[in-house]
Amino acid sequence: MSTTILNQDRLLQVILAPQITEKATHVADKHQQIAFKVRTDATKPEIKAAVELVFKVEVDGVTVANVKGKTKRAGRIMGRRKDWKKAYVSLKPGQEINFAAGE
């Protein structure tokens, strides 16, 4: 990583939520990647360190995508949802994150 030191408080705030969708499940089965909703100012090294810290797994790679907010309409009033960032995290072989284990 660069000269900046990643503190633990910042890393715990990087990951907002896992993306549990039909597309994310398909990607997880086919490419062994997990999708997360992350902060818009998060970087790839921060996302990698955060996943390794929170889930105690080894990360192979991170791919990010900036998702543009949809334009929505209520009558004559136009509005727009916020933009957000999605991260696809590839795990090393033999590693797994099970979100259903807490239930």
C-alpha cells in the first residue's frame, strides 16, 4: 500500500453491506466473487484490507464499479437517487464467506 497508514476505525466503515441479489449470487457461483456495497471514497487497498479484517479471509483481488443513481419521478417532480460504489471481491482458493452462518 502507499505511505498512508490504514487505521482500523476507517476500515470498519468501508464496507456498508453485502449485495445479495440474483446477479451477485450468479457471479459468486461462477467466478467465486462476492459483491459489497462500499463507501464512495473507498479505494481498492482499503476494501481489500477491510474484507480481510472483518471476515478473516484472504483476498485475491478487488474490482470496483461506480453505480449511477436512477432518475425517479413522483408526479411532476423529478428526483434522483444517490450514486454508490460496488466492489467485487475475489477470494483466494479455499476461502469462503458464509452470510447465513449468523442465523
